[in-house]
Amino acid sequence: MKLTVWTYEGPPHVGAMRVATGMHGLHLVLHAPQGDTYADLLFTMIERRGSRPPVTYTTFQARDLGADTANLFRSACRDAWERFRPAAMIVGASCTAELIQDDPGGLAESLGLPVPVVALELPSYSRKENFGTDETFLRLVRALARPVARTQAVTANLIGPVALGFRHRDDVAEVTRLLSGMGVGVNAVAPMGATPADLARLGAAHFNVLMYPEHAEAAARWMERELGQPYTRVVPVGVGATRDFLQEVGRIAGLPVRADESCLRLPWWSRSVDSTYLTGKRVFVFGDGTHAIAAARIARDEMGFDVVGLGCYNREMARAVRAVAAAHGLEALVTDDYLEVEAAIAAAAPELILGTQMERHIGKRLGIPCAVISAPVHVQDFPARYAPQMGWEGANVIFDSWVHPLVMGLEEHLLTMFREDFEFHDGAGPSHLGAGSHGPGGPPGPLAAAVGPASPAPARAAPAPVSSAVAAWLPAAEDELRKIPFFVRAKARRNTERFAAERGLAAIGVDTLYEAKAHYAR
Amino acid sequence: MTDPRPLAAGRGCRDTPVLKQRGQREVFCGLTGIIWLHRKMQDAFFLVVGSRTCAHLLQSAAGVMIFAEPRFATAVLEEKDLAGLADANAELDREVGRLLARRPDIRRLFLVGSCPSEVIKLDLQRAAERLNRQHAPHVAVLNWSGSGIETTFTEGEDACLAAMVPGLPSASGRSLIVAGALPDVVEDQMQRLLAGLGVGPVGLLPARRADGAPPVGPGTVVALAQPFLGETLAALERRGARALLAPFPFGEEGTTAWLAAIAGAFGVSAERFDAVTAAPRARARRAVAAAAGPLAGRTVFFFPDSQLEVPLARFLTRECGMRAVEVGTPYLHRGILGPDLELLAPGPVISEGQDVDLQLDRARAARPDLTVCGLGLANPMEAEGLATKWAIELVFTPVHFYDQAGDLAGLFARPLRRGGLLGGLAGGVMGGAPAGAAP
Ligand code: SF4
């Protein structure tokens, strides 16, 4: 039993829904109680889809339990086939139906429907949503993909995009453009946009582009083994990764690398003098493994940030994330407990968080700006405009969206110089973000964690002295500290206290503050 | 606008045969009530014993993640808990112990059952009794089920309130209990009206804090503020209380009838009743008239959601000039809804339960001007050109009593007004379907 308030991932059957909803001509019959139909709103509200997910729920009730839930499943399955006439069906159980062990696969098979019916195993009590997408896609590919002749021209499949993905819609367009620049066509995009017939001819592609390992790595491995299709390891998020990706495509396809970087603006935007203030900004990176790894590289090598924390919530990616973290001289944070993430962020006191919607809320609480880099998604993560993460345009989008939450360069200096100006009080955030944004001096917010794991509630107020050994601040030093801009004040306080502690000082005066500043100056 | 007048000698829809179909039900489970109950009861904590799905439901139904101190959590069952029940109980005791140690402000703890906890027959009733002994008197531990195999959406609140009834203190004299969680602002308005009528003492169920629990006894009269509280009403009746049946307090007419029933039970004079209600009634009528313009003469179709459908249909047809095509409700409690059914002019299909695909077919055939439905159906209906109102908003926003009557009409009118405002966008330069909706 594990106490949970907010979760990064839903149950595995939601992953199955993301695959089914992304595809066309596929229908999912889910053995589940009525309340599980809430999942439809993820697609119709968050993603603003204009049609219902292709999912039928059996919605069995307590009174059915003693009687005949199996028959209910059979009739739901038959009705779904008759009404929707899908080209293929997938069947599975949600957490409750898993307990009553009706065997949806066997029941569906006994109906003798004239289309392929693929049974899913979705262990709800041990696995989660990303497992569900990966597993569902694997089972579909295994059931439907057959060895077929390769296309004459060099083509690739784009695999991994699903419904409710973080910018998948636009990433597909961007990667398609990158490949076409190399002279590589697209054989199929799957699961998103694919029909069961498209899956049957996945084998016609010369190789696979694994866009999102979270959702298609198992299928990529299977196709490599069974269909002889190599797959790309580099995920083209960021300038360097996109260049590496094109090199990899060139190697796999035996083609010279060709790329049109004329629309790529990140390198110059990042080099231009206005961006000097970005240098060494401390960032904390957390998300799904793929996006976190990509963000860490961009942060350090393309923005000039200092990565002070890196982690992911999906254990499946733990190894890869740990390796990258080690290269940054960090220990990776692998957890799906947002309270642990919050505590780690508070301890690292970054100037910017690159995270998910969960970290955006954590940032709000701690008064740290946040840019979203990964699922889990929110309605805001489905912008009307074109906003990929991959490829050249993805890099441009990332530059803008990461810089946006920060205080702009000259503004930062003005804030420092005119600290006493009433409009520049600590609660004033970046001027372009309006009245809603605030620094740590803004709304105090509840400081105690509601519930959490056994670990003590994380200290929400980052600057609060934690240990009793901390030296006391003399009033003059406190006043001086207040003149330091709020977005670096927590760091200044911590550094000064550490400096004082190391020297065994009982009190912190103005001089201590400046000695510490000199000591820690980079 | 319309003058409220009871249907002459008619029984409205009271005897209308009910369409019952059995198929996929597109509704929330009772856990959803936690979203508003945990805000209403400030010293209560809701611990769902369930699965990752239950946790995800609460997170998704909340729409936004309310990061500020949520007083709910899910104890997610894991494989090892399924292996042996003894373990699950020990784990539960441990988690509750930790939780209460960390949250000394909690006075009421609800162990909320879910489908998985029921299917594995985890006895949360007994667990609650055991934990109650451990943590009394500081914390009262109670149990109810919000499982989707037993409860639909608002039935969770019913189960929660019913669970509190046996623990209410006993009352000797005459009193009124108003049952149903209302937004604080609405509750305060109601209290002012009742005080004006000289009705009292007034107890509220649920009370904002544990020490405000209303006493109940043979002299107690119960008025339901929400129609989905059948179990709660039965539990109060078992404590000797008497039910007041009346139309629900939506709109000017419903509010007046609801207050009149209470006034009757407490012997309030007609003069006093008029003196207290005249001004707010007039205000409510003006507000409804101002907001309901786009609704007049339009048709409305209710998908089952909260059990508020019948009273709302009554309000929309009698005070806003709409015509109901179908009034679907997850469960039709004829006793409680009788007074509203009587005021609803015959005509609409009254349906209970759901086969969502068949019901969608009926809605498509009827092409109502406004469809009231859940979040899973709204955008797909809009993409088919049918204006919708999310039903869930009716449970989350202040809509009861006189001073919300105009807002209530406005909630329904807004989608139609918006449709009018955006009419120029339809079709695009080449004509055709609305642009942008992902398939
Ligand atoms: S329907 Fe059952 S399993 Fe699903 S969220 Fe509700 S209580 Fe949990």
C-alpha cells in the first residue's frame, strides 16, 4: 500500500487507451466499472478531441459480480463490433476487472469476430501508464505486422507518437521534414494516425525512427529482431541531438547527411548578447526519461545553464537517466513521488525548473519559474499553434519557452538597483508575466505537505535554517540580504550559512555575507 | 418571467413511464464527490483505499491539480496487498497512523472504499471501527464506499453523509436539518432566509467542522438541498427525523416552494413568509429574465450525470421557457423527486440508467438546441454541431436559491450565446465542418 496524492502516470489501461485513441479503425473493449469512463475526458477535454475515444467499457456493477460479468463482456464486445465495425480490436481489463479474472482475451476469441482481436495484459497493481502504451503497441505490432517487401525508395516508420502525448502532433511534422531533407520518406506513423492495415505493412520501411522510447521501444526491438529493421537511438530534441540524429539516420540509411538549418534560430539567439544573463542559471530538470535527458543536454550545451538536478519518474528509463546524470556530475533522482521531487528541488534551490505540470505547481509553491518539457500533460500543453519539441523548429520553440518564465537580462539589473522601489517589491515577478506571477515573497502558500511518504515533510521555505547549528543572522546582515534580488536570495542565504558553519561562526554579519559571496563567486 | 403556477390538477411527469436501458454508462463513480466534500469539511480527511485508477480519477476530475493542501489521498493497493488480507489491514493501520501523526488538525477521517477494495472484500467498516478505537476521541474514523460498482457520481456524497448520521448527537426539541453540501456563500444566504422566517435551530449536514454536527431526533425535520441524498434521508428517518418533500431550491419557483414547505412545518405565517421572500423573489425573477433570453423556445436534452436533472429540467422549462426532449438521470428516486416531477409538463422522455451509444443516437436524431452532458461527451457533441453544457459545473458552482437563479440560467445560456457570437467562424472559407477538432 502506498499513499498517493498526485501521480505522474495513470494506470496501464490508460496507456492502452492512448494507443487506441491515436489510431484509426481500432477499437478497445475494456472490462471496467463505470467510474473508469472518466478517462474519456483526458482526450476530449485536455487534448480537445472532437470525437470520443474508440473505447467501450463494460461498466459492470456490484450486482453483476455474483452473476455473469463474463457474459456482459461478451455482449459489450459483440455490440462494439457491430456498432463501430473496426478493422481490429484490442481487449483488456482495468484494475477491478483484473481481480475478477474473466479473461477478456479468451472471451473475445470465443466470439469468432471476423477481425483480429488482440488481448492485452495490463498488470494494474505493478505497472503504469507508459508500460501500457509500450505493451499495447508491442502486442498490436506483433499481432499485425508481417514481413513484407521493403519500399523501393528509402523509407522509415515514425514510431511512438500516441494520443495525449507532449507535442507529438507537431513532432511528427518536424521529423517528417527532417527525414525528407535527407531523402527519406515516411512509410507509416504509428500508433498515432495509423490504421491496423498500416501496422500490417510496417515491415516495408527500411528502418524505424523511435521517437518516444516510452511508448514504442518494445515494438522497435521486436521489429529489429523479427523484421530486420534497425531503429534510431537518438531522440532529436535540441540542436545537438537533432544533428546527431541526422548522422544516425545517414549511417542507417546509407545516405549522406543533408540538413537545412536556415530556420534554426536557437544558436544565434543563445549567443546574442541579450542572452548573456542566461549564463550559469541553475536549472533542475525532471520529466519522463527521454525528455529529461534531452533537456539536460540542451540546458548545458545550448543555453549555457548549470544543471543542478536531473531525474525522471518512469523507472523504465532509470538506467539511461542515471548515466546522463553522472556525466553532469549529479546523482539522478528517480521517483514517482512528487513530494520527493519537491524536496529535492527545494534543496537544490534552482533558478529555473524544467519539468512537468507537477513541477510547475511545485515551482509555484517555491516561487521558482518553471517551463514544461514533458508529459503528464495539461490543456495548456496542447497549444493551437505549431509548437514541436523535435528538430530545428523544436529547438526554437524550446529556447522561447524556457526563457519566457525568466526575468529578462536588463530587468534583472534594474530590479537589483532599485530594490527599494515599491513596484519592485519581492512579490513582483517578471514584468511580462503580469500580476499573476510572483517571487518567493509572494503568496506564502501552505507550507506543510498534506500527506506523503514516511520521510519528514520537506522544508517548503527553502531559506529557513534547518539545522540548529546554523549561525544567527544579525539584523544588519538580514537587511543587506533583503537587498539581494529575491531570485538569488535563497542561494545567498544558504551559501552564507554554509560558509559560516564551516568556519564555526556563531553570528552572521554584513561582512560574513560578502566574504561568503567572494568565496562562492565563480 | 413566467409566472410560477402549479400545473392545474395534473401530475406532470410523475406517472410517466421511465425508459430504462442497460449498456455502457458514461458516468463518474462516487469517489468524485471527494473533490467538493474535502473542501466543505475543513477538518476531514478522505483516504481512498483503491488503485492507481482511483488516484488518477481524483486527479483528473479535479481538472486542475489543487496543490494547496489536498485533504484526500489514495492508499494504492499493490500486488503484495492482494496476496493476503491481513497484510492489507496492517498496512492500512500504519498509513493511517502516519497520516494522523502528520496532520493533527484532522478530526474526521473517512476510509473510502473503491471497486478494488470491495472486490477483494477488504472490510473497511471493521477497519474504521478498529482505527476509531485507536484514535478516539481526537479523531472519528468513518467508512463509506465511493466505488463505481455501487455508486454513481453524487451517490458518493450520499454515502458519506449517511455514514455520519449514526454518530450525530441526539436532539430533543424541534429543529431543522438541511442536508447536502453547499458552497459556503450559498449556505450563508440560506441561513439568512431561514433566520428571517424565524426557523431554527438549523443544523447543516455536512457541518463545516466536526463540532458543528447537527443533533437529530424525533422533533427534527429534514429538508434536502440536493436530490441525490436518498440513503442519507433514510438514515435520518431511522433516527426519528421527518422528511419534508418539496421541489428543489433551483430558480425562483423552486426556492419559494422549498422554503414554503419548511415554513409550513414550522408554522410561519403567510405575512412573514411574504415579507421575507418578496424582495429576493422579485430579484431572482429579474435576474432569470435577464439571463434566460437565449433559452426561450429552445430544446434541451439531459444525459444522466448528477441526479439534478429533473429539478433542473423543471427550472429550465418553467422559468426559462425551454422545452425538454429527454431528461436522463442515473437514478430516479420517485419519492424525493415527486414534487419536481409533478411540476414538469408531460412530453420529455424520462430515462434512468444508460446505454450511452443508444442515447447518443437519440440525441443526434432529436438535435436539441442544448445538450447537458459529461466531460467525455461534450466536445464530441460540439464537433457534431450540438451545443453542450458540462453537467459537472452544476455540482461545483453555486446554483441554489434566489440569488443564484440568474447565474443558473446564465450557465445554460452561455453556450448558446457563445454559439451565436462565433457563428461567423463556422464552415471556413470553403464551407464544411468546424475547423481544428482532432478526429
Ligand atoms: S470506478 Fe472503481 S476503480 Fe474506477 S476510479 Fe471509481 S472506485 Fe476506482
